[in-house]
Amino acid sequence: MTSGCSMMLDPRPSAAKLIDVDDQPLARVPESLARVAYLAAVTQAAGGSSAALVAAAARAGLGPEAPADSAGPAGSAASAGSCAVVLVEGMSDQAALVTLAGRCGRDLSGEGVFVVPMGGATNIGHFLEVFGPRGFGVRLAGLCDEGEESAFRRGLERAGLAPGPGRAGLERLSFFVCVTDLEDELIRALGVAATEQLIEAQGELGPFRTFAKQPAQRARPREQQLRRFMGTRSGRKIYYGHVLAGALDLTQVPRPLAGVLAHV
């Protein structure tokens, strides 16, 4: 099931939009700062980028990087209420969402929306400690693979954001699940032929065909071969997250991606 930019899911009041930063004990700020520094170091050590994490923390008022004259839509000082954080597993998810938002005419960072890669779904608890109700209380959304749904659910429950049953319960908190994963959603929306054309345009049709002939890949459906190929080299998933999202028909945006962008 797909949705276009002008026909995204109707936003609902998010249960994750909680108290303003001014209502929180000041003692939490140093603790949150320490957590941000720790998560940034861990993300960088794993080969990822902490830029979105640091920018989100600064916008929320956690760090010295926050501009002194930052203002929300109504001209008030930037606060948790004027910031939204989308928690995603990795940088390919970030690339796809930011690219798609741009194609829909949105400037996420200018809107105070930060797509933050966590370096894996199991890290969600640490990020919710910073941005969730027991941390900074910003507006939250998220995107994960089908296989990581339980990790997201446990993290939300432990953070005090207990979702209701099923995926509908997660979606009421603005958290959406990709089936099977981001690449699978994008390949299904584009189709096998169009995806192969994109791979050819990147000069990688030869390497893909060689990969598809490997004994472990021969019996797999073409969709699975394409998805697995995108994970065979460092940086390839991130690159194709951008390429595939950039080629989507905007009337056929995968439902999880459309849902996240509709809620932030």
C-alpha cells in the first residue's frame, strides 16, 4: 500500500509530544548532555555520522551549538515543542527520508525536524533517554525494519510511551515498520525493472549480475537479489537509499515512509 506526498496518512496528535523543556528539572540537562556526547562517540566509532544527533540536541536546547536567536514558528525561543526527532536504524533510512522530503518540497532541518540514525534498532532505548519523555520530551517519530519491531516496542515501553497492540499501536505514536526493510519497500514501489535501470545508471549492473550468479543467490527472487546486493559494500545502502527515494513516483510512496513524514 502506497501513498503520495499530497495524500499521506492523516496526522494524529502524537502521544510522544509531551512536556516543554522549561517544565523539566534543570538537573536533567547535564545528564542529557552526557548521554548525547556518549551516543555521538559510539555512533562515530561505528563508522556512522552523529551530525543529526548533535543538531537535534542543539535545537532542543541541550548544547552550546544552539543559536542564541533560534526561534520557532511563532517567534519564541527554540524549545522541545519546536523540534521533532525521527529515530531510524541507520543512515540509509536517513538518506531516503531526507531525499523524499526534499522532493515533496520540505526542508526538514529548517522545520526543526531531524532524522537521527541510531546505529541499530537495539539502541533505541539510549536515544529515547535523551529525546523521550524522561529526557527532553521532543516530538518523536520513527522507522524500523520488520525484524526490529519488537526492539522498538520494548524501547518505547521502557521509555514510558507504551504503544497499544499491533502496528496500529506503534503508528499512533508515529512509529512505522518497513516490510521487510527499507530497501524492500523501495524496490517494491519502483519495481524490479526500474530498480535494475537505476543500478545500471550508477554503473553497477555488471557487479550486480556477477553477485546474482553466486551460488547462494541464484535461487533467490530478483527482488531479494537486488536488496541483498545493496548491502554488499560499505556505503552502498546509504547511496541507494538516496537514489531509490529520488526515483520514486510521488503517488507511490511506501506507506511507512509516507506515514513518518506525515507525522512530523
